[in-house]
Amino acid sequence: MTIRNATDPQTLPGRQRGRSRKPGGRRLARLLTNPSGLAGLAIVTLHLVLACFGPLIVPYDFAFQDPSAVLQPPSLAHWFGTDLLGRDVLTRTILGGREAMLICTIATAIAMLWGGILGISLALIGGWIDNIVMRIADALMAMPWILFVMVFVAALGTGTTALVPILGVSYGLSVVYLARSAALEFVTKDFVLAAQARGQRRHTIVFKELLPNVRDSLAVQTAMQWSWMILGVSSLSYLGFGVPPPAPDWGLMIADARGIMSAAPWTAVFPIIALSSLVIGTNLAFDAAAKTLGVDRNSRAAGR
Amino acid sequence: MFRLIVQRFCSACFTLAFIAAVVFGAVELMPGNACTAYLGRDAVGAKLESCEARLGLKRPALVRFGDWALGALKGDLGVSVQRGKPITELIGWRLRNTIVLSSIAILFGVPLAILLGVVAGLNKDRKLDFALSGGAIFAMTLPEFVSSTIFILVFSVSLGWASGIVTIGYKAPILDLIGSSILPATTLTLVLTAHILRMVRASVIEVLESDYVLMARLKGVPYRRIILRHVLPNSLLPAISVIGLTVAWLLGGVVTVESVYNYPGLGRMVVDAVSDRDIPLVQAITLLICSIYILVNLLTDILAMLLNPRLRTYRA
């Protein structure tokens, strides 16, 4: 039975695929038994649900200004109070992550795409091309992130259309490091040498041989990149270069609260809780996922 | 040894030149130029002409890049579009203010971080370590503007210990500056400490698990002596270059922290310059901050090489 399976070319690929899927599923199931991972996952899920269905459940219109209810403390009518313009803080807190999450999701996809492919290819190609590109990446990483972004913001302007490419490019750099170092472990393995000996083309080796093997660490990294980017976007919004003002955004709300914190601390406290819980939730889930998938957390790309 | 230092120096120069090219090229590649950014995308007529003439934008890009880079080497960073003054004059005092703020954070943060990192490392997996490293991760993940706002809420609004907003001018004497930078410096110290603490902890744990520490234990060397003679020297040497790297974070963090507290430094000025779309000023400050970072990194790397003989042969 076993002999026939092994020699039968028809059953071979199917068996491999079935095998590789099962442990992955079991490992993800183990994530659910990890209490801190479960808590993180729950927080992130809650945030995602609120972001998706927020507009259906909010009690007020986010831009509605009530001149008769300015700077109201939390009450039954306004659970989280109102801000300087009489806008409902609960509504704006629920909707405050949507724009940033949308920007970051698109930008993360861009970053993973170019960073991942370039990193894996560099690991495979090696030699002087790899050397030169990595030196350039080193030089770019030497710039503090916020300055790198601000030079481009000064030239391109703000707003979603400018932010997505800027973030996609700047965050892709650390993906290059991660994908390259993850792929370097495999380029000397027998199956890659065999593929090269078979005369397979480079992009086939990148996509068919290397990519499936670095998939796990790239997936974990995607989640982490996304949460860093949320922080980055809210910092930019706070400084006035991110999400443009009428829209509800946590960074903008905290910036608006800056001058009125002693009179109305609730205008700052609730967006802070929302933003921090999202970040902490992503971190908990990320740590647990990294542990169960066996991915190194302290990789070089982990520094912002 | 000497060759290594020269090599390191050359790579620092390469990095700086490359960053200068990126900072300059970023604007060149975009539609428009420094004048259209400032006057508005569809500015035309005499105003645009005179602005372009003043900044010399009619010349080819490579000539201007050469002029700009050479001028920067000589200490002439060009003219601000918005403020109409030489940039060197504008940033002099603010550079001093930022250096004062970062120095306070480094002076308090680095010893504190090393102390706490060693404590956490020696108590690995106990409650104390759990609290310290958990707190560090928390402090690291919150963005600076959030931790600053929490600090203002706690120490300024509810406790009333320190003023949440810095009100002094940029030419204030150093003592006033130090007095009003308590909260911003504390915020920077917090995150700086968190970064270094984690590195030191990891380094201490690695040394504790090494063969020579095991050997010393088996020989019956007293615990205190093992820590002082074996663990500390070997685990703190790598921390030197980590401190250099952390300065990169510090120089980035300064941008938001100064804006939150209204501190009159380079960070707030670059934010103002981006809002005003004053591109020459943004470029100049970015280049300046990046060169400080590269210089600090170069110095810490050389220092690490001088103190740690193993690095002299490792790094090619």
C-alpha cells in the first residue's frame, strides 16, 4: 500500500498538499488555547467588527455639531461625552479607526508585495546585486521613519491618495530584510538546488519553492506591519499630515483634545483607550501566533 | 583595526551622501517644485517667477544638488521659502534646544535602562522580570503622542505637578529650558529605557547561559563575583552599539514629543515647516538630524571596537 502510494506519481502531489495543510490548521488551533493570544484575537476581532459595522450602530452622525451640548461630560444621551464642537465622542471613537485601517490595509498589501518578492529574490540571486541593494536599504533605514515620511509628505501633500504609496514604500523596506533573511535559510537546501539543477526559472523558484516556506513568517509580519502602520498613521494624523480633519480619527481626536484636556479629559481618554487596545490586542495575538508558528520575534525588521 | 575604522567611516559617508540624494531627489521626482508647493499647485505669473529666481530653481537639478550638498558641508543650508531667512540662522537655537532635551533623556534613560535590564535579566522568568519586560513592551508599542498625552493627563491635569505645555521662547537660557523640559524629557526617557532595557536583558541572559559562567559556577566562584567579573562586562559591551541605534529612535521620537509639548526645538520646527510646505527647510532639518544620527552611530561603533577586541576581527 505504502509502496504503491510512493511510486504512484498521481497521488504524490496530493499527499504533500494534504500533509502541509493539517499541521498548519492544528497550529492555528493551538493559538486559541493560549489565553493571551485568545484575548488579543478577541480584541482585534472586536475592533474589526466595529470598523465594518460601526456606521450601522453609532447613535449620532459623526459630523453633527450640537451647539447646545458643547463639552458635555459622559451622560446617558452621550455615553462618552461631547467635544468642543458638540460632536458625540462615542460615535467618533467607534468610527475613528476606519480610515486609518483602510489606508493601512492597502499600504500593507503594497509593502508585502514588493518587499516580499524583492527580499526572496535577493536571497536567491545573492552576489553583488544583493550586496548593492542591501547597502541602499541600510542607508534608507538609517533615516528616522517619521522624517523619511515627512520629506515625502512635504513634497506630495497629505490625504489618503498620498499616504498609501508613501507608507507602502517606506514600510516595504523592513519587509525586504525579513523576507530575505527568512528565505536565506532555504536557498542552500537540497530542494532549491534540485530546482536549479532541473533548470527551473528564477521566478518559478521564488514563487513555487521559496515563497511557500517563508509564508508563515511573512504572514505574521503582515499583521505586525499593519499594526505599526496604524500607529504611524495616527501619529501623522495627530501632527496634521494624516487623515484630513472633518473625518473621525483617533489621532485627530487626541490632537483636538490637546488644549481642552483639563476641562474635558474624556475627549482624550476614549480615543486613547481605543487606539491602545487595538495595538495591545495585535501585539498579544502576534506574540502567540509567532510562538505557535515558530517565527522569531526579535528579527531585525522588528525595529520600527 | 585602523583599516576597520576607515572602512566604517567610509560607509558612514556613503550613507550620508545617499540620504542627501534621497532627501533632494524626493522633491525633484514629484510634480512641481519648492515654489509651487509653497504658493499652491497652479501658481503662475510674477510671484512664481520671483520665487523661482530667488531659489535658483531654473538651473538643472544636478547643479542645484551639487550646490546644495557643498553648501551644507560648509554650513550654509540655503534659504527658507516661508520665512525668507537663511536656514542656518533659523535652526541654530533650536538645534541647541533639541540637544538639551535629548541629552537629558539619554543621561537619565541609559543608566536606568542598564540597571533595570540587568535586574530583569538576573531575575529571568520571575515576577520582577515579567513586570519589567511587560512594562517595556507596553511603553515601546504606544506611540509617543499617546504616551505624552497620558503623561499630561496624569501629571499635569490631575496631579498638577508640572505644566503640560512648554511656554518659553526658543532663545531661553539653558536653565529655564531644563526646568520646562521635565515632562517631555520623561516621555522620551520612558521609551528610550524600554528599548535599551530589552536589549540589555537579552544580552545578560545570553551570557548567563554561556559555558564560561557555568564553568565559574562549577569552580565555586561566589555569585557576586560571577556577576561583576563575568556577566556584566561581557553583556554590557554589546549594549554600546545598541545605545547608538536607540539614538535613531530618539531623534524620530523628538519630532512628535516636541510637537505635543510645544517645545521649541528642531522637531517642532520640521513639523511646522511641513505644514507650511517650506521644502528647503524640511530638507535641511532632515539632513541635519540624519547626519547627527549617523555620527552618533559611527562614534558608538568605533567605541565598541576599541573596547571589545572581538569586534576588531569579526566585522569585515
